[in-house]
Amino acid sequence: MWTSWIVWWRKLAHHPARRERICFLEERLKTVKTELDTTAKNFSNFASKNTAIDIPAQGKAMVEAAANRQGRLIAAQAELSGLQQIYTPITMCAFRAAEGSCK
């Protein structure tokens, strides 16, 4: 039984239709690669002419900007908390009274 499968497989492996399919696939692969290269070049030209954005880079920049802003906000809140501990409302009222704005 195995010998019949081996004989069948050898015939199939060297069948002209198989060679045609391989030839067709190789040609198709070359065509698709050429089309892909052309499309990539066209997109590159479009992106440079129309200042297209790079989505991952844009996302990273937005996250960095948000983190920077959050850091500045935390620093300002810490500074405000420190000043509120140093300068009591009475002291602040005294400063404002000197300006004439204490209520």
C-alpha cells in the first residue's frame, strides 16, 4: 500500500500542472511585489506632500505632553499646599489689608 502512495506522490510532484501552478504563483508574487513597492512609494510621496502624520508618533507625543502637564499641575499643587501651610488665612488677610483688598 505504501509503495502505491509513494509512486502516486512522485507522479504528482513532477506533474506538469504542478509546475504551471508554481510558475503562476512565482509570476504573481513578482507582480504583487512590484505593485506593493509602487504603492509604498506613492504613499511616501503623498505623505511628504500633505504632511501626513505618523499615528504612533503622534500618540506618543500626546501622552508625553499630557504627562508633562500632569507633572506641572502636581508641582503647582504641592507648591500651593506648602504656601498654604506657611501663610495662614490671617497672614494672607494681613497682606491683602496692606493692599486694601481684604474683606
